Amino acid sequence: MELMGRSDLRVFVYGEEIDMRAGFSKLHALVIEKMKANLFEGNLFVFLGRNPRRAKVLQFDGSGLRLTVKMLDRGRFMKVSDLFETPEISRDELNRLLDGVNLRVVFAAKKMQSENQPFA
């Protein structure tokens, strides 16, 4: 699943499972209140639900809000807890995540690398 956007587009993942009945208003409120982010910068905000077969992506595309919903026909999305508190992911990781790939090993390696970074 390829999402369009600028080359400098950033992708943020909400750190808790959500009720997938949430629409534009609820998701926008979570971006502002919980993620402390500005939705109108055009970045992508990913939400994973309690139902492991569904994911939502919210974005302001310049003229309005776009809400993309992905439901897997087989398999399930990775759990939010498997992100290891990784609030930002790459576009490639987003595409793989939305294809149903469990990136737990990738995020675990990122966490270990950041913990082992020497202080400058």
C-alpha cells in the first residue's frame, strides 16, 4: 500500500491501541492532545487498533483530511507494544507495516542501537 506525499514526509505511530470506530475528529484530537503534533504539516499519523486486522492512517493533504483504512484479508498487523515505544518510523517501514509485515525485529534492533549510542 503506497501512500502519496512529499519526499520529506514523516510518519508517526500512535503509542496505544485505539477503537477502530474512531473517525476524523477523534483521531485529530489524539494527534493534538496525546501526540502533541500538528496534523496540518502534512505528515502521516498511523493508528493500530484492538482489532489486529485493521489500521488507519490520517493525513492533511493540503486541502483536507485524508483517512486511509487498511484491513488485511489474512494475517494481522503487529501490536503497538511491538514498536518498542518507537513514535516515528520510515516510509519504507510504514509500507511494510501496512502490508502486514511484523517489524518487531527491526524495532528491537533500533532500540538496542539507540541504547548503545555513546553520549557526545
